[in-house]
Amino acid sequence: MFVSAVVAIVTRRLRMPYTVGLVLAGIGLHFLPGNLDLQLSRDLIFYVFLPPLVFEAALYISWQELRKDLPVIALLASLGVLLAAAVTAIGMHYAVGWSWAAAGAFGVLISATDPVSVIATFKEAGVQGRLRLLVEAESLLNDGTAAVGFVVVLGLATGGNRGAWGTVIEFLLTFGGGVLCGAIVGFALKLFASRTDDQVVEITFTALAAYGSFFLAERFHFSGVLASLTAGLMTGSYRGADSPFAVGRERLEAIWDYVAFVVNSLIFLLIGAREAQQHFGAVWLAVLVAIVLVTLGRALAIYPLCALFVRTELKVSVRHQHVLFWGGLRGALALALALGLPPNLPQHDEIIAVSFAVVAFSIFAQGLTMRPLLRRLGELGERPTSGKAHS
């Protein structure tokens, strides 16, 4: 935490993305004497870090605003993810020679933009308005799509042949079940919060909503990410007289801002430490091909699909499309899925190494150039100084 606080101070003065500074600090910590055993695991990311981060991000999304752009966001987060995954999978199979099972799993896990990286970057840049809603909401929803798709692809890769209809039904059940679990927990949260004016208890209920919705969904093999997202949206939609919270919205957001800071700090420090342990020499060609394919897949997921809305009131400006394309950062979710691959999957070690390399490229290349791009496009906002800047 001391390292995280120092990195926050230094990166703010250098006007460098906080996530980049944390990854560099994590790499440095790995080489310090004293044998700091900093380990990043799939369970740590998935069950400890992801629920509060998804919940916190959803708190700031207005359902009224989200509903207006939901057709655009839903298309990008569904068909867009599938297009990006297909481009990457086909390319890795034919260009690198990976098996279809390995290429398919990698294509899905790396296709979704990661809400942890995206939201951290946009918070620092002070981006507001429709652009921020599009980028953050799309990253949250396609996060859920990728997690669900990964389970389906992995089932097919390991011999679970359910047929086309069986695969579609499984996808819909996993997706819909996650939303249902989040809605149930979100409703229960409001019910319990309205029965008390103890602010500490209310904060405890929000933490239970973040983790409880996630674990409930995962218990029934639904999407925990979508459950936490739904619970967060429901909690964030309680405003003014409709809010059951005596703690007040500003204080609630301030507390969750701190939770997000702590979890983000730990994630990117651990990513840096794990990056330092990777050996990319044997997979350098696969890494270069993967970076090109992932970038191309993201472009095909954004520009053609946004063109479908060009003659409607939901038209996405070309400037916003550029930000959606380059703002598609990869991060913790891709690494969690890669680290959770079964050991007997073909090219298992190569997938993990290439995933870490693509995430490193995303954090450094895209993260360091995002602010200049936003400035050039005239979308750079004021750097937020408190949680109020999210509202």
C-alpha cells in the first residue's frame, strides 16, 4: 500500500497513467532483494478482485443514460466480442499453427476489453459524458460476454459437444442467470438497507451485494461478472428520495472509490511482478502475431458495427469510435481466464505467455498513448479530484 501511494503521487506529477506506474513498480519489486513472493492467481483475480471492481464501476453508470445507448453497447459487447474473438482465433490457428482448441480459447479470453484497465484510465483522464458511458459500459458488458463465451468454448475444447442449440442455450442461461442473480441480490440489498439507519451496516450490505451476487451466480454456473454488474447498477440507480441508504450517496461513492483504489493497486502491482517472471523469447513470433490480430479484431468490432447506427439518433461520432477502438485495453480478466486454463489444453503455457505479453502491450502502448489521443481528439476532461467527478 505504501508503494501504491508513492506511485500515485509520482505518476500524477509526471502525468503518467497510474496503472503503468504500478506495473513498473511491480516489476521492480520482483527484482528487489528479500525474496518478495508476489503471486497472481486466477482465483485471486476472479473471486477477490473482480467483484468489487465491477460493482464499483456500475455504481456510477446511470440506468437512464445507459438505456438510451443500450442498443449500441449491447451490439458491441456481444457481436463485437464474437467478431474480435473469431479474427484472433482464426489468425492464431493459421498464422502460428495453434490447435483450434487453443486458438479458440485464446481468442475469447483476449477479445474483451478489461473494465479494470479501461475504467482506471478514463478516471485519470477525466473523461465524462456519452464517451465515458460508451467505453465503460461496453467494457463491463463485453467482460461478461467474454467470461460466458470462455466457459462455452472451453467446454467444447475439452470434449463437451452439446451441439449448436445446446451451446446457444448454455450461453443464454449463463448470461441470463447472472443478471437474475444480480437482480435478486440487488433487490434484497434495498430491502435490508431500508430496515436500518446504521451507516456501517449499510456499507456492509453493499459489500455483500458485490461479493454475494458474484458467488451466488458462480454457485449455479452463471456469470458472476454480470451478477455483480447488475447488483451495482441497481444500487447506483437509487438516488434522492428513492435511495434506501441513510449513509448518503456521496459518502457511499467515496468509500467505494477507496476500495477500487486498493484493489486496482494490488492487481497491477501483481501483474507487474508476474510479467517480470515471464519468458517471452520462445513465443516472440506468436506475441507479434497476437498483438496484430487483437488490434485488427478490435477495429472490426468497432467501426463496422458503429456504421450500422450512422443514420439513427444513436450515431457514434468518428472521434468516439477512435477512442472505443484504441481504448480497448486488456488486463486482469484476460489473465484470470488464461491462468485458469486446464493444464492439458494444447499450447497451455504458450497461451499464458502470449496473454501476458498482449496485456503488457495494452497497458504500456495503449495506456501511455490514450491521454495524447484524447487531447488530440478534444475529449480530454479535467482530472478528477474526488469521487464527485464520477457522477
